[in-house]
Amino acid sequence: MGRNPVVGRQGPEYHAAAAPSEQESATIAVKQIRSAIGHPENLRRILRALGLRHHQQTVTLKNTASARGMIYKVRHLVEVGPAVSGKR
């Protein structure tokens, strides 16, 4: 039986989100990709403070130092990218 190909792609370097700097993007889109179940209460509070209430929910935030700090704390639970302006 062959080796599981996923084994080499585990750990925080493969699942950690990195927020772009303020110069790169004025707003960022944050998507919760992992559940808060089984994580400490302080991480759940950080997700709520970011506006994430449900798994797979996406919110748009201003790219501030406080938002980037909160994202850093829950970087293993979220995906981060530049916000797409969808106004018509």
C-alpha cells in the first residue's frame, strides 16, 4: 500500500492564513474554513468579534492592525484574501 499523499501537507504552514498589509489591500475578505468546536472560548470570541458566526461564512473587513491581530490568532481556522468589490 502506498504512502498517503496528504501526510506531507499537514501543519500550520499549510493551514495558516496570512493577512495582506494595508498597502496591498484596504479591505480583506475573511472566510471561516474550520469549526470553532473543540477550541478554547477565547478563539470563539475572536471569531465572533471578526463577525464570523457560522462555518463557511465570509465577511469583509477593513484592513486594520486590530483586524490583522485577530486574524493572526485564528489563522488556522480562517482563509484571508483581498475583498472583491461586487457593487453594481
